[in-house]
Amino acid sequence: MPGLLLHYGALMMCAHPPGLVTIPAPVQQRVLVGPHPVATSADTFLVAGCSFPAATLGAPPCTSIVWLHTSTRVFVNGLPVLLQPGPPGSPGPAMGVGTPPPNPPLVQVMQLRVRGM
């Protein structure tokens, strides 16, 4: 399935605003879309500020994101790039780790020019 190449610096939130999803340090720095490194399957997504009501439901807030949609044809250093099927603001093909049930993050701002498959 085709999609837009996800990159370091894309603005994402977990399903419980104002939880901000970030890639703390991109794994690769050579392949860029605009000024930003392309995200690969080796990148880690961390969540800061998740407002999930953990105390009342007995579950932890979102701590990280696992991206599920990777490219089958575009690779960087042998790793598949991450794809976002729809333009921003739309849910990302990912799952939050730590919350039952796992919820997808919301991609709000990202590049719109480069597509992969």
C-alpha cells in the first residue's frame, strides 16, 4: 500500500492529547526529505505528556508507539522506511504501547511530496 514517507520532525500526538510523539534520535542521517531524515523501522517513537487517566482505570499511559506500515520497496541502509497512508491530520498506522486498548497516534504535520510503496 503506498503512502507518504514519515520523517524525523513530523508532528504527532498520541490518542490522548496533549501526548506528543517524537523520535528522539533518528537512526540514519543520510537520506532526507527536505531537511529531515527519513524514519525507518529501526526508529523508536516516544510519547511525552499522555493524559490517559491511568489512576482511575488502573492502566499505564502511552509511553511509546510501534509503527505498523513499512515500505516493501523503499529501503534506507537495508531498513524499510515508514509510511503514512493518509495526509495529515489522520491517524497513523501504529499502536500505542502501554494503554489498553492500543490506540493509533494522530499525525498532524509532515511532508507531503515524497511517496513510497
